[in-house]
Amino acid sequence: MPTQSLADIVNVTVEVSAVAPAAGDLNLGLIVGPSTIISDTERTQVYSGTDDMDSDGWTGTEPEYKAAVAYFAQNPRPNAVVIGRQDTTTPETPLQAVTACRASNSDWYGCYVCGATDADIEAIAAYIESVNPAATFFYDTQSADVASGTTPNVMSTLKDSNYQRTFGLYSSTVQYSGAAAMGVAMGLNTGLANSAFTLAYKTLVGIATDDLTTTQVTNIKGWNGNVYTNFGGKYNLLVQGTMADGTPFDQVLNLDTLQIDIQTAVVNALTSATKIPQTDAGVTTLVNVISSVCAQAATEGMIGPGIWNAAPVLGLQTGTNLPNGYIVLADTIANQSEADRAARKSPPIYACVKMSGAIEHVVIGIVVNQ
């Protein structure tokens, strides 16, 4: 029997929303070297392990391969590495190679360069300081001047330059220890609950400790450098987990992560909505998006409860307790200038966060009563 279409009464359409882009994980390292397995035109190749490199023609004798072995040996193991080609037939400096590798693949966050001299390290550190997207640089040095306290040396120069994105490891005999430290950082950065970490007191799997005197360790740490040595006859530890300016590595990583995650979440909100109205309700939508990112950072352990000791921000006063470790505030539409309204800008939004920090030094008093 003939029947009529229900679409004349109720017309239902199906629209599948596009998947919003995810923020970068900041857990991918780059290893740069002069071997010719990767062509100079291809420039970079991503590998999930040394087995992948074997299949691609690497023999295991190349400096990049040995650095990758140190990188992947860490626990937890990093998921992948980018191997970059330095084209020495041009000839090309390590800095030029890193710059070219950034143009070829911008996903990497950590960087290690095989065979870099002190001059190369200083040049790459300056580049990494301003590169976009944000990145970090790991290096190792065998410079005797670093351990003896003789200046200038590569660590003292980087410290004086106040570089916040360069992690230096003194290693008198072991090559590729910087790649191992990068592997620890990339492997630990999982984004899971309670996954926040520091680089202090970690083990470098497959890397022998340096036999250093207390004076040598003090000298190296004085340049904001790092060592891998034995403590108390029982513990092989990476100390102290800081960048050239003294900032802990985890603080640099956490702030980079928070910035990128907030930026990505807000762009996704703007592009997925038909529009976000230029009203207080529209601003609240953005505040909620940013708050969700901060909540995730708190879940990971980057942000923690504490007292806001910085200058006042809108209604947030110095001395206020932040039980969640963050608060997101925005000015009102009513306070917006006509020029900003005409330009369709939001009022200023502030994500005020309290970093959870880390306890790395403990003082204990034993009080005995007999």
C-alpha cells in the first residue's frame, strides 16, 4: 500500500561534528647527526624504536643510533623519536641542521645533537630559547673546565646568558648521556593522572655514573648544570634537574603544556561553535573552557592547592587560598572599550594558577629523650 514520507512532518538531518585538534603532547625528542641514511631532502624521520631504524637501513654504528639506544632505554620508555639529518656535504652547522629539522617537523619538544662542540651548544641554546613552537635542548659535555670550576666554560656561559630552555649534563666519559636524560623526560611526560614529575633523582638506564668529588659536583651544580653520580654508595642519581638559568625542567615543561593546552582548547571552542556571543555569557563559555584545562593540569599534578602570594588580579587578592590550585577570571563586557568591542575581542581573561612544585631537599631533626 502506498505510504507518505515522514519527512513532510518531521525532517531529521544528521551532522557529524569534526574532531577538534588535540594539543601537542610535548613528549617527542629529536636527535640530530651527520649520518646519510636519511636524505638531505627528507631531513627527518620518525621512529618508534631502534627496530624501526634497523628496518630503515641503520646499522647500529651511527652516533644517532647510539643516542637513540640511550633515549629508548629509559623507564618509562618514550613512544617515538625524530632522527634529523645534518647535511655535512654543504657543509651545514649543527645549528643550521636543527633549524632545518624544525622546518621539516615541528612536533618535537626535546632536542639532542650528536657531537656538538661547546660553540655549537651555545649557538643551539640561543636558537631554542626563542623557537616556536616551544622546545628544549639537552646536551652533555666532557669539558674539564666545568668540573674544575675554571671559567669561562660552556655551562657558565649558558648560565650567564640566563637560558631557561637548555639542560646540560656533565659526563666525563659517557657519550649520549644527554640523550638518555631527554629520554627520561619524554618517557615520563604521559599526561595521565598524577603523572607530573621532576628530573631530580632519576636513574639513567644504561648510563654509567661519573666518579666525581664533592668539589666537582658543587662546581657543576654552581653553573646550574647536572650530574649523574653515586650518592651514599647505594643510589645512582641524576642531580639536580635544572636548566641553565636554574629553573627546574618540570616548571618549564608544565608551563609550556598549560599554555599550549589553553590555546588549543580556546581555538577549538571558537571554531566548533557557530559563534560565541560578545556577552558576559559568551565570556563565561571561554572561562569554562580554560577552567577545564586547568582542572586537567591539577589532575596531572602540575597545579596544586595553595595561597595566592602574587599581586592581585581582578577580584583575586594576595593571600587568598586557592583550594583547587587555580581560578579563571575575566573582566566584564561593560568595562570593554568601544574599539575592542568593534574588533570583536573578549575582555581580558586571566588563568591564575598555583604550581604544585616539588620537595627535593629535606631537613630532619632527630630529638632523643632517654
